[in-house]
Amino acid sequence: MTCQRLHLRNLMVITGLLWLLGGCAVTDVHRGSALDASASWAMLPVANHSETPMAGQRAEAGLTTLLHQRGISSLAMAPRATPTGLLDLHGDRDLQDALSWAQQQGIRYGITGSVDEWHYKTGLDGEPAVGVSLRVLDVNNGEVLWSASGARSGWGFSTTSGVAQKLMGDLVGELPLNR
């Protein structure tokens, strides 16, 4: 085998391994107009459509950090209705209440979304799998200004929180911000 063929073969093997180590991911982003990072923002409830209790709140906690990293310093947490149990889902009522609260506070943007998947796959390795959709709303009229969704899986040594943080980081990284 020539050196050139051997080099090409090694390059293909390394590329394949890097792809495998990253897990699988799919993302779609609707790119809207630039949003003002210095405006007032609110973390609105993230709906939990998964079978994992409190996955929406877990996503909110991770998003808070990611938004601060992107330069959004004025980020208020919208109050949530008090759940009566781990699986108590208020859904649209929570979002409407949070939007009303944000309007009263004079907040310009609200970020919300849903967790559609947050679990470990069954099988020998138990790989984590996460699916998330995010939306930035104009608090005054409810218009969707930006949206993104994605799904990512990891390997047996990964955690759902780590896979979710990476996925949400990729999505929030596409948020068009003016500073």
C-alpha cells in the first residue's frame, strides 16, 4: 500500500471516529431579525412533553446560563404555578400567565419552548437522547421572532443533562443578537 493510500485511509478512519464520538444531532433554526441583547428578557416556562418529570425546569436552568453567556444580562424568571406533583402539567395556562406577568413588568422578549424527549434509550449502553424546541416571543403581541429545534443523542458514558446542554448551546448559539 502506498503512503498516499495509507494516509487517506487513516484520515477516513479518524473522521469516522470523530463523527461517532460526537453522537447524532439534528437541528433546524428559523433565522429572524436581530434581537437586542441589552433589552429586558424573561425566561418563560418550558413545557415538558417528555416522560421525564421536571425536564422543562431542567431545560430552563440550562438555558438561563447559556443566555447569560450570550450576553443577555437582564433575564427575569417568570413565576410558575405551584405544581401539585412531579407530573403536574399546566401547559398553556402557565405560558399565558407568564406572558401576562412579563407584560406587566415591561419586558420586551420572552424565551420559551418545549422538551419533547429527555431520557436514556433502552439497550445495553443506555444512550441519552434529548429533543428540544425553543422560541423567542415578542412579549407584547406574542409574535414568534426566532425559533429553533433539535435532537441529539449521546453515548453510554454521556448524561442527559450534558447532551441537553450541548444541544441547547448549539441552538442558542444561532440566536441573532445585537449588542
